[in-house]
Amino acid sequence: MISLEREKILTDLEQEIGYSFRSRAVLDRALTHRSFANERTEGCRHNEALEFLGDAVLGFVVSAWLLDRFPDQPEGKLSKMKAYMVSETSLAELSEAIDLGRFIRLNRGEEKTGGRRKRALLADAYEAVIGAIYLDGGIEAAQRFLRRELCAKMASIDPDSMIGDDYKSALQERLQAQGRPMPEYVLIEASGPDHRRTFRVQLRVAGNILGWGEGSTIKLAQQEAARSALTFDPSSVLGLEADKVLPDFLDAESLKPGSDREDPSGQDGETALAGTRPD
């Protein structure tokens, strides 16, 4: 049974996403994180199965849309465009646009560690909402929702300049063209339970902080850091003091030698935290 207060919250989200559910229960499940369900009585189900379904629906809708718009593009190019459209970064941005974190049910521990702002968690919840819309309204409802949500991103695609989600390679090529040193990816923090780790990575070039990223694996966090760096002109950013370009979750004091936030392993992001998921 969904409380009246929760019903009001779900109504607010329906207005944000432009879809009214026939079954509020499926939407409520899509917004229930494992951490919350595990602390409740039997019968409270988390959103991971809906996330799995939503990922498949998202891939199908975007693939069909890309083929319709770019019928003459080769498979490799279509795959890169699809990766760009459905990446964790893309989904996290869409989640933030509708303030999805405000509606997710988390336990106190996840809440205290900033769960509502974790990009990997937001992307997962967004996929779960897609799965919920599909279950409630079918593929046409899911397609209408996704085409509305992704229309600006789709319109921005240029197949000739598409790099997919390989931002690390694109950044390396840019730095090489400018005669700059290669980037260093430093693992700053790993948080969350083993089945839901979140990694934060800092990108440095010649000792200067050029970008930062967060993801459910180290490699995804590195890609996000490279993506953020590509939004800057490296020649204008290199040389800035650390506190001028640090992300919100860090500060210059935390990166001083001896700080326990500097690099928990003493290694770079490629080799740090043995035993964590690399992919």
C-alpha cells in the first residue's frame, strides 16, 4: 500500500516526465533502491529487475531511431552513436534534469553518502523508470517518452565527428596535437557496498587538475573525467591552481600530501583498488 504522502510525490514525478501511470506500484518499485528494500519487511522489491528491462527497451528504441535517421551509416558508426545516446553520463544528465534523485527511496546509509547525487545510481534509476513505463503502457509509451527526452541529444549528433563514449582516446588525441603530456587518472574515492560501488577519478595533466568523473566502474569514471576535460580548452586550464578547478566533492585541502582523500591506494586509477570491478 502506497501512503498518501508517497502518492503525492509520485504525482509530482509523473508531471515531470509527462506520463501518468495506471499502476503507481510499478513506478514506486522503479524508484526503490536495493538499500531501502533490504531494510524493509518481505514484499518490498527493489528496482534492479526494472533497470535490466529499461536498459533493453532503451537500446531497442534508440537503435531503431538511429537506423531511421541514418539509414546509410555503417554498423560501427551506428554503434558509436548508440553508445553516446545511452551512456551512463547521458542518463545521469537526463535524471538530473528532472531531479530524479529527489524521488528515489534510499536507506539512511546511502542517503548520508550522497546517494541522491551519485550519477551511477541516478542512471540506474532512470533505466528502471523506462522499464516501468514499458510495463505500464507498452513500447509505444516508452518510445514517446524516450523520443521526447532524447530529442535534443539526437539532434546534436554529427556522424562524421562522433567519438561514441571513448572520451579517453579523444582527449589523448587532442593533447598529443597540442604537444601536451599524456593524462594521468587518479582514483580518489570508492564508496558504496560491493554490489553497488561508486568510483571517483581525478584527471591530471602535467600535475594540473583537468577533469573529474564518477561511475559504477573505474573505467566509466575515467571516461567521465575525460569527457569533462574535453569541455575545456586544455591550454587555458593547464596551470590553474587546484582549488580553481576542483569538483564539488573535493577541495584543495583534501589533495595535499598526506591527506587520506588524496589517493586511497597510492597508485593511479588504472591499478588502484585491486579487487574492484575494472569494467
